[in-house]
Amino acid sequence: MKLTEALVCMGFQQSHYDYSLFTKKAGSDIVVILVYVDDLLITGNNQQLLCETRSDLKKRFKMKDLGELKFFLGIEFARSRQGILMCQRKYALELISESGLSGAKPAATPLKLNQKLTTTEFDKCFSTKNTNSDEVLKNPGTYQRLVGRLLYLTMTRPDIAFMVQVLSQFMHCPKVSHMEAALRVVRYLKQAPGLGLLMPGESSSKLTAYCDSD
């Protein structure tokens, strides 16, 4: 029996928005299971239901319980009294190293002030001295892989989300300027590779936002 079929037999419902997500409710209690290939993430608000779910799964499949969640799909989890911190420090450090920027100077911002990135079509219509020197990359795959990895990093780094979204618009025909801009984002990560998202321990509907007025 497949894992998805077993979960349905156990009373779990498959999400219509994410087919790897399964939930089971019992009154006000809930158990949530996230499936990725052969890895399972199990959580809920009732310890007894969680134990019963683990026990039932072990009867059906050969499984190993790795205990409290610390690392999942490149995301690191750290718990404290303040809440749960999610970050991708290891992933960011590997990205910096593989980009050959381990010894580079960190960038203060992910994007240069007043920098304008243009497409090759725009350059053809409005050719200038600067656009003529901005050549198309001979190996666009390098740029595409880098932007793809940066996209995955935005899960815990919303501070680079806007810049990565801009860079993703040039995946079809990237230029040298686009690659330089992408590498600047990587240098920006060097400032704080362990920066992430904190989920507060106390439930609150209050939204806190910060803005740099300068």
C-alpha cells in the first residue's frame, strides 16, 4: 500500500491546495502530516493523537523517528521561549561558497541604488553605449540555476524577495548585468546568513512591520 493511500485509510484528508499535505481532525484537535518523497513531518496540538499516528504508521511501514524537528528540506528550526526560528543558514553558506564569493566583501543592500536592469529587446530599441557593452551570457544555465536557488531561499528571507523576483524576469535571455546583480544578492547574504523568520510562541493577530525611512 502506498503512503498516501495509508494516510487516507487512517482518516487523513489530502489538501486540495498542496497534495503533500494531510490533516486529521478530532473535535478541536488536529494532526498535520507533510510528505516529501520518503520524509514525513508530523505535528499537531494533541500529544496522544500524535503518538497514536506515529504508532499506526510504524505498523504499516518501516520507519525511523528522528525526534524533534531540527532540519527539513534545507530549513533549520531552532526553538526557544520566544518561539520557533526558521532559517536556511547552511543553505545560504553553501550558496556563497559555490558562487565563489567566500572571500568577497559583503554588500549592504541586495540592489544598487537606482540600478535599472533591461531586457535584450529593450536594448535593441533603445541602444546606448552602456547597453552595447552589456553582453548576453554565453551560458545562461549558470544564471538560471543561481536565481532558482535564490528563489528557494526567499522562503525564510523575505528581504531578498523583491530583488529575486526582478531577477527571475530575465531567465530567458540573461545578460552580464543580470548576473552581476544576482551575485550582489549573494554578497548581501554574507552579512547575516543565519537571518530567518521567527514564529512567536504567543499567538497574536497583530502584524508588525518595519520600514527604513532613509
